[in-house]
Amino acid sequence: MDTLTAPRVFDRMSALGDLARGRLLLLLEQGEFTVSELVQISRLPQSTVSRHLKILADDGWVTSRASGTSRFYRMATSLEPAALELWGLVRPDVATAGLAAADGERARAVLRERRGRSKKFFSGVAGRWDTVREELFGGDSEMFPLFGLLDPTATLGDLGAGTGHFAARVAPFLSRVIAVDASEKMLKAAKDHLDGAPNVDLRRGEIEDLPIADAELDVAVLLLVLHYVVEPGAVLAEARRTLKPGGRIVTVDMRRHSREDYLEEMGHAWPGFDEAELEGWHEDAGLVDFSYRPLPARPAASGPLLFVTSARRPC
């Protein structure tokens, strides 16, 4: 004899067959709350709230997440159509019940208090927030959103990669990074730094004669490199060769400065650059849409001020 199985919707009906659970679900439809917050809002005993949440969770009406020592509950976002239709039938009666309006008002007060705690923290820490953020997340955390602007299918050339610091930071957001440096010791340090990143290709070669095929790169980056080369214009032309049509070259380097000791002690070939000569070199290299932007000064940095330029290979 065939065994009949009741449709899932009948289980759903059972879970919603209590006004207290309906009140909780109405609140959790609007946002996340902890058990203690739901107790404060609903004026129900904690044991009652916990029991009803377990029933709703077991039946898939609510989900939860841990945050520190707290657990936040909210209405499930992946309910099947039959459950949503059932809730649509029950919800109006719950929403118009005598306690729902008071629940909603107290819920808004709880959320205001929660937001107030954050505001109070930031008001108290405003004068030292930059230091706190650096201690927590590092000094360049404000740059993280820029990684989201990168094309994940792109190939980037880190030209003059040094120890691979930049390549390591940018590699997780790109399809491939080709890191080139002339120094065997630098490349060894880069290999250790990159810790076997599978999408980073380390290549030894001179920046004036890059070991990169024509049109192999979507983006070429010269990060604090140009002031070491004898002929910056020739390097830009060589970088252009490696770009795909429409590909972009980005340079970060020092603005013109008077620190002559850098030329002797650090092997610099140029005492920084000014905008006009950079624009001329880019134009001579066949690059278009040149832009130049001074970078903000960093009080803790002891070196010269920096700039960033951008240009592209014509399509």
C-alpha cells in the first residue's frame, strides 16, 4: 500500500500557528536581532523567545549568524514560493494585531540604540581614528576598494617588481601578473614574498628590453622605477610594445626634488620628474590620454612627494 506524504506546506502552517512566532517573524523580516533584543522588544521571557526561535529555525523560517559572543537572527531569504505565499496570508493578521505596533516601535528604538553605540565610539575616537585603523587593518587599508575596480580577467605587468610587494597585493584580483626585474636577488626575495602564488610569473630581464611578448599585457605598472633608468622615454616605448591595443600604463614616481644625495647614495638617475617632461615622453612613445596627478603628502614619509600618471596605447 502506498504511503501518503503530507506536503511541506502543512509543516509550515504548524510553525506559523502561534501569534508569538508570527510577531518574531515579522520583526526578523525587517532586520537582524539578538535573543536579548527580541526579549526587550516583545516583552516575552527569554526562554519563550528561545523556544519559538528554535521552532522557526528548525522549520527553515529563520537563519542566524554568530558575531562575537552574540547570535543574530533574521528571516530566511531563500524560502520556497509556497512558504512565501503562506506568510503573505498570515502576515497581515500579525501586523494588525494589537502588539505588533508596539513591537515595531521598540524595535526601532533598539536599532537606534545600536547605531548610537557606534556613533559614540567614533565620537570618542575621532581624533585618533587614523591610528586605530592603521593598527587594526594596516596603513594602506583605504586603498582596498580600488582592487574591486580591477578587471579580474586582466594580465598586469609589474615592471621593475623588486621584492614582489605590489605583485603579491594585486595578484588575487587579476587573472595573471608578470613580474619582471633585472636583479636575481630581488627575484629570489619576490619568490619568497609571493609564496608560490600560481598566477604570478616571475621573469628576469632588463626594463629596457622586457621579456614580455608584444601585446601580452592589459596593464603595465612602473612603481617607483622610472627614476632609476637612464632613458625614461625608451622604457615607456618598450612598455607600450607589451600592451594590448587600449591597454593602459600607470606610473608612480617622485616629483622633482633637490635631494642630490639620492643620486649618489641610492643610484638614482633622475631627481624626480615634472609633468611637462613626462607628458612629452609619453607622447613620443605613442601613448595617448596622458594624465598626471600629484599624490597627497604623507606626514610620516621622509622621501620626496609622489605623483601618478596614466596613459594608454591607442586602439
